[in-house]
Amino acid sequence: MRKIIAFLFKTCLVLFLIGGTCLVLGQLAGVLLQNGDLIVKTWDLFANPTFIISAIAGIFGFILGYYPKEIVKEEDAYSSDEFSEKLEHVR
């Protein structure tokens, strides 16, 4: 269950960051082009979906804090790979 919530949290996080970036860049373009309609249309298009998705991401993040973290075995954390095997030969 933790993996599902973590995936949903990350997905919502990416979506609201993209929405926020589009919102800011659209408004910045409106300011630079001195086009008030572009600023208002950008706000109307991106504001509500971005805020809703960010709230959903916050809820998923809050729920995720109540799930215990996965326990990693020491053998898995320090598993041998090509680099560590080369280090063993040096020692």
C-alpha cells in the first residue's frame, strides 16, 4: 500500500510542479509582452487544476508519513557490485 501511495504522491507532485511552471511562465510572458489578457487567461487555465492537484499531493504526503518505511537488510544495503569488488582486491 505504501508503494501505491508513494507513486500517487510523486505523480501528483510532478503534475502540480508542471502546472505551476506553466502558470508562472504564462504570466511572465504576459508581463513581458504587456498583455493583460494573457495573464488572466493563464490564471484561468492553470490556477484551479494546479491548486487542486497540489492539495491532493499534500494529502498523499500526509498519509505517507503514517506508513512505516521499508526495512532494508544490511546485506542488501551493502551488496557487492563491480566497484566494491575492485575495492576488495585493492585491500
